[in-house]
Amino acid sequence: MHTGVTKENISIVLNRPRFPENIGSAARAMKNMGISDLVVVAPEIFDKGRVKALATHAALDVVENIRLFDTLAKALAPFSYVVGTTARLGDKRQALSTPARLAEKLVPISAANRVAIVFGPEDRGLTNPELSYCHSLVTIPTADFSSLNLAQAVMIISYELFRAGIPAPKEFAPRLATRFELDPMYGQLTDLLVRISYIQPDNPDHWMHKIRKALSRVSLKAAEVSIIRGICRQVNWYAKKCYSDGRKGLLPDPALGIDNDFHGPTES
Ligand code: SAH
């Protein structure tokens, strides 16, 4: 079973890059995402100092191992699967994928094949003949201005390739209360609300229906049912105690704005 993209079989190919800084930034992005093979084809300037400055110390090994070629055809010769990246949406002949869908597709392909992901020069991108080398094309979705910085495009693709390998975190599933636990809680609540005259004894179901609906949305856990039942029990105890003591009990803090007259529920 595949758990993700086989990153050892992925190479990033920069075709005719103009700026050494973009090569360095691309190397850094690759390092962040665990991809190490960088192929550079016919760079306009290959100034290692300028490349390294942007690669930072962490990605120096990626820079040191850059493989240089003078033509794209030679660079792509050993690859079984070639992906082209393009900001342009014009080419209707080949289906355009998103980075996330590409990554999913590459999970099985990269397990058994060397895969090249080709990026074009900063000014004009990949030409149609260059795109015709590709088995599939990918476009990073954007707002109206679709052309990303070369190294940032490398980052987004590399991130998606990395992410495709991360298993989704297991959702924590709490133990929800059973009907066996819920029904006595509602029974207890009905009894209490009738006895404290919040709802009328002749038609308690009308109000209980609303309360049930609200509480059902919460998906109560067993422990929460115990809390509600505990509150009911305690209110019951307190009302009974005040009654038998012949006292009114503690009155609410006036700052809370709660009056002590009976109101019952109101329709809203
Ligand atoms: N004007 C060029 C953009 C060049 S940007 C064009 O229209 O294609 C340099 C490279 O970065 C592109 O060749 C491509 O490899 C990559 N890139 C930039 N924006 C992209 C996007 N939205 N989707 C996919 N790749 C993109």
C-alpha cells in the first residue's frame, strides 16, 4: 500500500531559468518539503554564489548536487513520467490538473517511476513544444493574475507532494450518550421543569420538544448527561429544602437582572 509520494523518485526541473536567486529559492523550497534532486537546464546565468545565498545553509546539499544539462530533451531522457507546470490556461489539448490532484495521481506513479516536474523560465514560461514532452500539465489556481514567481511555484507543488504523504489525523470520537442514558435525563428534566412551573403540566411535550432539539444539536456525551442530571437533582433538592425550611432561599444577585416572579417559557 502506498502511503504517499515517493520523493526519492521526484525531480524538479528548472528549464532555462534566468535568475540564480530563483534557483536558490527553489532549492530551499524543495529542502523544506523533502525533495532533493534539482535539475537545471540551460540557465541564463549560473552564479553559484547567488544561488547559495537564497538556498541558505540548509539547502546547500541540494545546490551542490544540482545536475546541469544544455537541453530539456537530454535532461528528461531518464524519466518515465513528465509533468509540465503552466500559468497559462490556453492549451485545451491536455487536461490541466491542480497541484493537489497531481500529488494524488503521483502517489502510485512515483512508487515505480522516476518523475520530472518541469518549470519554465520566469518571463515566458514553457513553450508549446516543451509542454508536449509532458504526460500531464498542472496549473496552480490563482486570482486573475496567474503568473507566480518561479520558486514560489516550486514551493506550492513541492508542498502538495509532501502533504499527500501525511495521513489524515484520526478524528477523536467521544463516547456519545446512548438513548438509554438520554431518555431518563429528559424524563428528569421534564419532571423538574413542570414542578418549578417552567412548563405547564398539561402539555409538557410542546416545550420539551424544543429543549430536546437544542440539546440534540450538541451530541451530548455520557459524562455531560451526568452533569445535567446532577443539576436537575440539585435544583430539586434545593427547592425541596427551601420549601421544608419555609424559607425563600438565597435570592439571585441583583446585578444579574433576574427577577423572582414566575414567567414560564415564552414563544419567540
Ligand atoms: N508568464 C509565464 C509565467 C512564467 S512564471 C506563463 O504564462 O507561463 C515561471 C514558471 O513558474 C512557469 O513556467 C511555471 O513553471 C511556474 N508557474 C508560475 N505560475 C504558475 C501557475 N499559476 N501554475 C503553475 N505553474 C506556474
